[in-house]
Amino acid sequence: MTPRGTILLALAGLCLASQAFAHPIPFSYLDLRIGPAGLQARLTVHAIDLGHDLGVSPGALLDAAYLEARAAEIAALVRGRLRIGADRSALVPEITRIEPLAERQSVALELRFSVAGEPGVLTVGGLLFPYDPAHQTFCNVYERDALVRQEILDEGHTAFEHFTGTRQGRAAVLRKFLPAGVFHIFVGSDHILFLVGLLLAGGSLLQLIRIVTAFTIAHSVTLALAALDLVQPPARVIEPAIALSIVYVGLDNLLADKGRDVRAWIALSFGLIHGFGFANVLRDLGLSRSHLGWSLVAFNAGVEVGQAAIVLVIAPWILRLGRSDPGRAQWLLRVGSVVVALAGGYWFVERVFFPR
């Protein structure tokens, strides 16, 4: 063979070697299995990625003996980057088997986690190979051999929660979404101000009950529709509309004729819009698809608990003031309604022209 032919042959060999370990699609795969025996997993990673972070040749990792010799380092790498939790407790993976998959240029690890029985909620997170911003980890969650959840972990989505289809899973849903509903109504100053604006005009106890009930029915309906993905208006429309509903309530209090009370209808109409606002928060919390009904009911119940607490503080005070000092009650209605309308106007401008 001529020297030129030898060089060409060597170059061809290098090209073939580089193609053999080409890494055009940087994926890892994680299969999590939940069963009566606890939690087990199988993690499959590309030799290119593992070799990069261990500082070794990818080809060396496809040798079973060499791979076994580096098992402790690989275990440390996985423990430092893969975060698995059960019922809010962090779990430490134990590698029970490690093997090369030469045909896939990959390494597979069998993992076992020390957890008693089936957990109620499973948390999964972490970036396995942060050196590569395009890397993704495809996660499959199995419950008793049935595939129940699929997620992709990457730089934009680094963790997720899975509520298991068990009694413990339902309890975990209630523990998360009920307090979240209570918290949201207390920090949702726009929803509180809308409700307070409706109560400012006072009235009989029956009138106030009708107003609160109408608001509850309306926002419960649209919360359910949005959570079930039946109707999904964009937040850029809903948030300014909620602000306008607050402006309307304030102006209605100031302009309403004596004897006319349509506050229950206002609560019913605008409550539909507020329900979509609640739904946006519910989705941000990571709505449980395995327990969709339970998470929806729990969150809505939390909203109602928070709302009831606010009404029980404000409504009796307004009723007493109206009976004992009608003049001061009228002053409160006028001043309070102006404040409500101005706050709603401020939020409208902010949400339309300066959205976050």
C-alpha cells in the first residue's frame, strides 16, 4: 500500500471511530417502578456523557470489567445529580447492578431505594449531565407494571411530582392542594378586594349569603372547566379582566340607585372570570393528573375556606355598622368603593401595559 493510501485508510478509520461514538441526540432514560416491594429504577446513560464527566474514554466504559472497577465513582455521580424523594423524604439510590450496552453505546444502572411500601407522592428531579445544555432525561413512572406518567427533565423543567394511585396518594393530594387554596385566597389581593367591594353596601344576612354563594358557584364552574382543559383563555386576557371586574364593583357601589341590588348577579358574572384566575394558579402548582378530581376539589375547598374566613370577619362588622351608625356606613361605602375602583384601575394598567 502506498503512503498516501495508508493515510487515507487511517483517516477513514478515525471517521468510523468518531461515528461509532457520535452523540447527536443527548438523551438519558429513567424508568421508575413503584410496587408493593417499594421503589426501583433503571437508569440508562450514553457512554459519551458518562465518559465526559468521569474523564475517561467512552469506549472503555463499554468493557464490563472496567465499568465495574469505576462503579463507585459512577454511583457518586448519580447520587449527586439524581434527586428522588418519597413522601417528602430524600432517598439515596443503591446501585444493585451496572452493565454496558455496547449496541446502544450506553451504560445501564439498576437502582434500589429504601422505602417501605408504596409512597403517596414521588418527587423526581435533577440534571444528570449539566455540561450539555441540550441534554434531556426521559422519565417513565410505572405503578405495578402499568405506565402512568411520562416526563422530560431538562434545563427548563428540572423536577416533577407524581401522586400515586393509592390511598396515600390521595392523602398527599389533599395535603398539598387544600392549604394551597387557602394560601392563594389570602395572598390574592385582587380576589379579596372584589369580594370586599361586593360586601361594602351591607344589606341583610340573606343578601350577603346570596352574594358569596353566587361568587362561589361561578368561580367553581370555570375553575373546573379550565382544570379539565375544556376552556383555557390566556392569562393576558383573564388578569386584566379580573382588574376590570374590581373597577366595576367599585363604580356600581357609587352609582347604584337606592333599592337596586344586583350584587349577586355581579358576583355570578364576574366570578366566572375569577375562576379562570384560580385555574392558572392551580396549573402552576403542578395539577395531579392521576388524581385530577381530588386535586381540583381540594384546591377549591381551600379557596372556599379562605374566602369564608374573610367573609366571617368583614360581613358581621359591616352589618353591625349599618344598624348602629348608618351615616358612617354610607361614608365607608363611598370611600371604600373609591379605593376599590382605583385599585382595580391600577391593576388593569399594570397588567395591560406592564405585564410580568
